Amino acid sequence: MEHSHYQAVNRFIEDLMVKIYRPAEGLFRYPSLTTTSGKFYSSGMFTWDTHHMTLRFAMAGKPEMMKYFLLTMFQFQRTSGFVPCICSSKDGGTNLTGFHAQPFLAQNAAVYLNLTGDSETVGNIFEPLEKYLRYWLTVYAAPMGLFRWGETWMSGFDNEITGTIFPTGSILPPDLPSLLYLECRAMDFIAGKLGRAGSDYATAAERIRKAVGENLWDEKREIYAPWNLLSGKRQISWGDGSLDSEVGYNAYVSCPSLLPLFAGIAEPERAESMIRKYVLSPEHFRSRYGIRSLSRSSEYYNNARWGNPPRFGSWTRLTNSNWQGPVWIPLNWFVFHALLRYGFRQEAEALADDTVELIYKSIEELGFMRENYHAETGEGLYADEFASWNILTDTMHHYLDNSGKGISLFPWEKQ
């Protein structure tokens, strides 16, 4: 990575952060952040986008954006504990049925509390956080101590291949329990800091960790994989094994499998084998520009600009996003931290460098960032003027240069 390229990306992101800031307006009592500085996704605040954006603002010395994010989200919470995943200053919570806020709110609160010591704010939202998490742990509970998304697009991995090909409720993916594991760890940390006795979140986290390890790890293939309730097995390949070994063998090697590594659920031996065999392999996830959202060896692998599900799929599951091949910055972010966690520092640095170069290429050629990128060419594919999690691009090196600028994402772990 050329240092001048890093500086250019850093300046671009800092300028963009000014553009996506919005003062309190309409139904929003506090300032907020927009996902883009253009026309795309301009109608609301999206949970996992805003979670990641507030991390970047916190690293710029503005942790109050984390507080404003949390207070705004819980402003629209319902008595059941449900929190709309998308909130609008004009209309309030989204009307998308069952689209519960993605599992990042407790993590956001824990990081904010650890960074600022603001126990008053976090104490005021502790009970809403408990109700929000209880909703996740009950409404989306599934057999074997695992969980399932209401619809694949609720994960944020909008048209992820396994949930697109199979009925959503039949798939128990690795990403949701991994995030809920982190949410339970975060809640246990918060409860301890606030002196809330009787917290059982550590026990809940351990149950989830064991369920993932016992049911979603495939020893033969050395990867975490979704469990298919219809077939009663982990869904990695096509068919029942009667096909030629080369046909469909890696069809469903997809990005949800990466989240147990980010969450730290994987035992070191499993993590090392999976990272070497899949994450760093150019035949699977690692491309010149970062982390593919689907294995390059999958028959479904593509870099389509729109990336809709198969044409015979339900129209309600169509999406503008493509998680069937292209590189997305959040996947680079998750894998970067997974590599650091499991001792792959050199590989993490290379991924951080490639991420900066990808965004540099984008802003040089287009003048802005896009939502996702062609994994083989680096071409920006969709959504002009995109901000969101992309603004974390220039922060990965904070975790490598000992500058102290990189905030702890997992304050409950021993440092």
C-alpha cells in the first residue's frame, strides 16, 4: 500500500463524515448519520450500517454518535421488545414485518460504555436492551440451540445463496448465533459494569457457543456451515453425495461461515484450518481486493451488478444487493479482526492494505465509494455516493500501528 493512497482515502472519508451528519430533525430527537451522501438509501437509519459508522465516528473522537444511535433506535421500541431495523425521521419505525434490529445494539452499547464510562446513558437503556435481546433469543430460536433469520435479507447478507435457494426458515446459519453470542457477551459486560446482579448472559453465550461448535462445524470439510432442517445435515454441497465430487462440492461455501471467526467462537485449531483452507484461499474467499461473499468455487458465484435470486424465486426476495460473489467492506472488516484474533497478523495487514487500495481505486475512478465491488476487477458495482461501513476502511491500520486509535470491539475479552 502506498502511503499517499492511504492519506487520500483518509481525507476522503473525513470529508464524507461531515456530509453524512444530520442534526436532530423530525421524529429524531438526536443527530443521526445517513448511509450515503447521495440518493441511495436516503430514507432512513439502518441498524448495522449505523452501528459501523458510529464506530468510525468514535475513533474520530465523537463517541456521542454511538449514544445518539442507541437512543434513537430505542425511541421506536415496541412493548414486545421489537426494535425496527430501519428508522425514519419522517415515519418512525419501518413497516417491514418482523424486521427486528440486527444484533449489534448491545455490542454498540458495550463499546460505548467501555470508551466513555457513560453509565447513566447505558443504564437508562439497559432494560430496553434486555427486551430487545430477549426478543431475538425467543422469536428467532430454532432447534439444537440455534437460530434462524425471519428472511434472508434481514441478516444484511441480502441474497446470501443458502437462504435464497432454500426456504429461509429451514436454514440455521452460522452468522446469527455468532452475532447473538457477541450480544450476550456484551450484555454480560454491561451488567457487570452497571452492577446489575443476577445476569445470566454469560451462560447464554456459552450455550450458543457450544451449539455452534457441536452442530455447525463440519469436521471433514473444516468449515462452519448452515444446518438444513429439511435434509437434516449441514448444507455445503449439492445433492446427496452421488454427484461427481467436483460438481457442486463448494456450492454453499458462503459468507455467513466467516462470522464464528469474527466472534471468537472457533477454537484455535478449527480457526487455523478454516482460515488457511478457505479464508486465505484464492479459490474460495480471498480475492485481490478483499473477501468474496461467496466462494469462487461455487457454481452460484457471480459479480452481477444487481445479483437478484434465481428468476424462478419469489419476487418478494429480490434485492439490489449482491452477496453471491462481490467484495463488501464489512466482510473485509470482519475477516481482518478474525485474522488478528487468531494470530494471522501479516495476512491481516495485507487485507487492510488491499482494502485501502480498493477504495482508493474507487474514489480515483468514480469520485465516490460504492456499496460493493467486483471481486475479480475491483469495479464498483452498486449505489453511488455510498458511506456506511466503508468509512471504516482507513481504521484497520489503527489496530496494526500501535497508535491507540483503534477502539476495542470486544471489551469483555482480556486485553
